[in-house]
Amino acid sequence: MSSAITKGILTSGVVSPEEIIVSDLSDEKLAAAAILGVHTTKDNVQLAASVEYLLFAVKPQSFPEIGALIKRADFPKVISIMAGITTATLRQTLGADKICRVMPNTPCMIASGMSALTFVGYDEEAKEFPRSVFASLGDVIELEESKFDAVTSVSGSGPAYAYMFAQGMIKGGMNGGLTYDEAKKLTLATLMGGARMIDLSDKDIDSLIDAVCSKGGTTIQAVAYYKIAGLVDIIAEGVDRCRARSVEMSHPSGETVVTMYTDGACSGNPGPGGYCAILSAGGLEKVVSGGEKETTNNRMELLAVIRGLESLKKPHSVVEVHSDSAYVVNAVNNDWIKGWQARRWENVKNVDLWKTFLQLLSIHDVRFIKVKGHSDNEMNNRCDEIAREEVKKQMGE
């Protein structure tokens, strides 16, 4: 990846070869870098003292030793593509106060990549250099670091998912008599065209699927089978597992990640309502539930998260909230709350709860995951059952 970045910088003309220094322990890799016209070294201490921007493209397990060696008071601006190494860890290890963390993916090697960037301590002028570097390798997006585990699970690891789907299509084509090369050509053109259609069309994905399916035709046979097999949910579950592993890697050993499932229920909406949060960490589980006599479903969904977070005794906990409420999840993940705050909560319901909610988010490191409600998610179903029992209590049953 570091070679791809160097070539991308040089190809785009972001900087000239003589302005780049490459450090590596491998003579072979340094020789390959020298061919590009850049300076080379094996002295990381000297390197850190000689540059304005220092890019870390080393294995995460090697970082502590390297970081301790080159730590200094006047550390240069940091750019890191190391998986699982947070900006907080970079700052603590290096003594740096200007950090850009980047999550690229392997298609960056052919200038067709996707890179997510987050900044700490950078002013707008300083941000332009890392933006231009990774824009030369494909597309870029700037996000809050709290979303980086999700980025890892979608774009960072996503090329492998795409390869597997292509592999299945090619195999199916060969089952029908095509050669490998014929099936590969048809598959890749179709996948690239499909991705382009999603990007350019004003229709949602379900509508695009329906447009290809004729009643009683051929496409519907495959699509119907995929739906029965739960293909979309299988893919989403794989992404969830990838993200969970990224969360583990992103936090120091000994720091427990709390998993929290929540749900709310209401009879009448408005009417009597109930909520439930089930928290688990380190093999332990806690259930928090309650209700109100006159409320709404959205208030109960939101209150479930609030009461769950309030039950945490340790501040600054890492919490993954799994909720089937688009109201709650999208408010955070789609930045609705920022818009509400910008217009001073005008025409926003449940302002009292949202303000409490925001205070709790400032105390803990919380990530929100949308789950399908009333489906086959065991924990979501448990929350739903308990929330409904709380509704019955409010009704005096």
C-alpha cells in the first residue's frame, strides 16, 4: 500500500520525488523506491526529524516499538493507514498533536480505491495535502473516527466480499457452459455496470432490482432464491462480524467492549409504553427496563438507549448499540442531531431526551448499528418481549 501511495503522489504531481523520503528495513524495497527518484533511509529517527508529514504504513504490531523510538516534542504532522491504531494511541505514543488517520482499501493500488479520513489538530490548509494524496488513489470521504470500525467492515475489507460474489457468478456461468475467461468478462462488466447504475440512478436499490425482474421471467428465479436464502442478511452479518473484530483491535487489551441491544414498545402511540436494554460484556449480562403510562414508541426507543448508557458504572466505555429504531440510529449515523442543534431544536420532538442522550454520548464511545426488528435476531426479540411486558405493567395487566 505504501508503494501505491508513493506512486499515486508522484503520478498526480502532489509533490516531486526529491521531496519524498522512504524508510524501510528491506534493501529490496528501498531499491525499488529509489528507482522512483525518491530519497531512501533506514534511520527512522532522522526521518521523523526531517519531514513535514510522516506517513505510517507499517504493521500495527510494529508500531509501539517504532513509535517509542522516534517520539519527540516537535513531532511532524502524522498520516497513518495502520488498522486498529486510533488517533488517541498515535498521540500518546508519538507525542504528536496533528494526526490524520486514513482507512484506504487495496484498489487504491490501481487508483480505484476508497479512503476514509479523519483529522485531529489539522487546520484546513494542512488537511489539503492528505486529501490530495488519497484523492490521487481514488475516492475519499471525511468521517468521524467513531465510524472507522464500520468503514473497515464496508470499504476496507469490502473488496474481498466483491471478489467472492464475482467468484460465485463466474462459477455459475461456467456451470452453464461458459469458459472461465468468458464468464469472468461477463461478470466483471456486469458488476461494474451495476455499481455505476446505483451511483447514477435516482432510484433506490430495490427499484433497480425490480426493474430487471419480469414476472415469470429468468431474473426473478435467481432473485427469489437469494431472498429465500437471506443473501442480503448473510452479507450484512459478515460485515457486522468484521466490524466487531475491528472494534476489538481498535482498543487496548483489557478495555471491555459493551454490547447493548435496545427496544421500545407502545400501545396506542401515544399510550402506555415500555423499554428494554440488554447489556453484555466479559461474559456478564445486565437487563434494564421500565415504562411510562403516557408516551410514544419513539420516546421508548430513545429512553431504552439512555437508560442503558446511564447504567454503565465506568465512564468512557466503548459501547455498540444495536437498535431496530431508524429514529435513533439515523439521528446519529446520518447526523440528524447536528442539523437539529444547528436550528436550535426547532420543531424537534423529544428534545429533553435528545439533550440527555447527547450528554451520555460525550461520556462514552458509542457506535450505533441498525438491526432488523421482529426478525430472527435473538437479542432484539428478547428486548421486544421485555419491553412489551413493561407495557402490560403500565396498563395494569
